[in-house]
Amino acid sequence: MYIHRIAEKRLRQLLKGRKIAVILGARQVGKTTLVEHLIQSQKYASLNFDIEIDKRRFLAAAEMSPDDAILSLGNPEILILDEAQRLPAASRVVKGWHDAHVSANIAMLGSSSLDLLAQATESLTGRNAKLRLPPLLFEEALSAQPWHSATYSQSVLLKSFQEPLHAFLVERMAYGSYPEVVTATDKRNLLRELAADYLWKDVLQTGLVKNPDQIKRLLLLLAHQCGSDVSYNELANTLQMARATVEHYIDLLEQCFVVFRLSSYSTNPRKEVSKSRKIYFWDTGIRNALLNQFSTDGLRSDIGSLWENWVIAEAAKKNMLCNSPYDLFFWRSRHQSEIDLVVKKDEQIAAFEIKWSRKKSAGGRAFANAYGVSPGIITSANPFVADIVFNQL
């Protein structure tokens, strides 16, 4: 079944415009499904550069004049180039077609920003518009549930559907929000497949990883340390790798939309930690698949760190869909007072403690004293966390 996405409105505008639409996101987050759903009433052609015959067809068209090239591809209104990072020459060719004002609008889809984004920035400067698509937000995944109705407001759901809403929240924390996983019956095996195959395809095919086992061990450590400070030196010592290699591998994982980093917020380095960072998974299902821990028990031993990752990922996904107008941080004083999430837009800030159950900490008081902002508390009582976070600014 098709799950409606918040990105539909913006993507529809991109596909109608004359700029080349560059859509980025991890494998299996629904990029192709989303694009094809929006243009199903139009004439389109789709080439997937993971498929050799499609790649050869494109390269043959590249040898023709721009108009003849589009004609050879079926003269579509919209041309979709999927897994575009697999063909380094694609951006240069598409640039030539765009400058020749071909009749087709062009969308380039990629599951890694390593090559495609760099080429698009260099070759397609001023000619492209980008959209980054994350796994489903909670509200998007919720819309696919048989007991949910589009007419329900959040207040109605929180009041009248507490039990199914909480059960669905715990399921999303355990299995994540890849579209196919949300609707699948056998979620565990599908996630294991994603973590074992799709997750590595972009990272390993870059040719920038000399030892695949090392990066897998690194990811396993990151899964265990979710929500904690990450020390590159400690990771390097544990894995018996050079620190520079650890940093390089984390860069690769970030650019392939597996993990993302949160820096520490500080305006007073003497009193606050300013150089620490935390690393979170875009999808908690992938994190749990790496650990082989799919429990939906609210008392599981890692429930606090899992809830923290899920909340911060929800905020990061919503921010990504809004074209990243907010900066996200965590905060810690030299006395170890801590705030899990600080959100900044221009000169405004909001802060949040993330607790599975309502437990205030000294961190909230310390942050309020330092910045005059009283942190809110995000608990599992309200799973619509993206709205909680961004409605404060």
C-alpha cells in the first residue's frame, strides 16, 4: 500500500519546475515510490543505474544530441534516473540536456550523497533543487494503520486511542519506520536483510572501505553506545584502527544516511562541554537489527537510550523534510548537567529533556539558569514529538 508523505507537496513543486530535482535518502525509504506516485498521470521514463541494461541505454543516449537522446528514451515528460550515484558521468550529461532546454523534466535519485551530491553541486550549480527523504515520520507511519482515520486530531488520538497508539509507538521504536517494514508481516527478517545487504551496498561499493568487517564492528559499537558521548580515540583503540580511519568511516555512514551526529551546544566553553558529539541512527529498527534486539517491552534494559534515539531521529527527520531550518544540539555543563536536545533557529532556542517516564533532572534547572529557557520534557505519553519540538519556536 502507498503511504502518503509530508514531502509530497515540496516534491510536486520540484518536479513541475525546470530545475533538475535531486532526491536523496537511504535505500528503501521510498524515493522511487514517492516520485512515481506523484507523476502517475504523466508520461515518464525510469532508468535504474543498478541495472546494467538501463545504464547502457543511458550511455547510448548520451552520445546523441539532447533532443534525440530524450526521444530515444521514449520522449517522456519526466525522466527518472534512479541510483544515479552509480554512474559518475550522469551529472555532466544531465547538465548538457538541461542547458539545451530538453522537453523532459529530470529527477535524479540517489541512496548515497557521497558521489551524487558532490557531482550535483559541482556540475549542476544553480540548475538543481534538492530534497532529502528520511524514513517515515511517526505521523506518516500512523496513517497506514487500519484503526487510524485522517479525521482524527492528535488530541483525539491521545485521548481515545491511548493503548493502540502506545503499542504502535513501541513497535516503531523496535522495528523502525522504513515503509516496507511498517507494512510487513515478517518485520524482523526484513530488517535483518536491510541491515545485512542494503545498508552496506553504498558504503562498500564506494571503494573507500578497505576492510568491510571493521566498519561493521564500528556500527555495532555505535549501536551499543547510542545516546552516549562518542570518543573517536576510544573507538579506535577498541577496534584497533587509526582514529582517522574511524572518523572517515563515520563520515561514510553519515553520507549514506545510516547515522547522523549531534554536536554539543555551547556559548561558554569555560563552563560547558563544547567539543563532544553523539551519534544516532536515522532508524532505530536498523540499530536494533544490528544488535538483534527487537523487544517491544517498555521495560527493556536499553529503553532510555532507545527512546532518546527515536525522539531525536524524529526531530532530525522533520527538520530534514523542512529543508533543515533548525540546528540540533545536546548540552552538557562541566558539572555534568545535561539536556538531551537543544533546538536553535536564528537567535531562538528551545530545550528538551527526553525521558521514557516523567523524571525531572538537575540538568533542566542548570540550563534554565544559564540561558533563561526552561526545558520541556518529552515522555512516551505523547509520541508526536516532532510537533512538540518545533512548535516551541
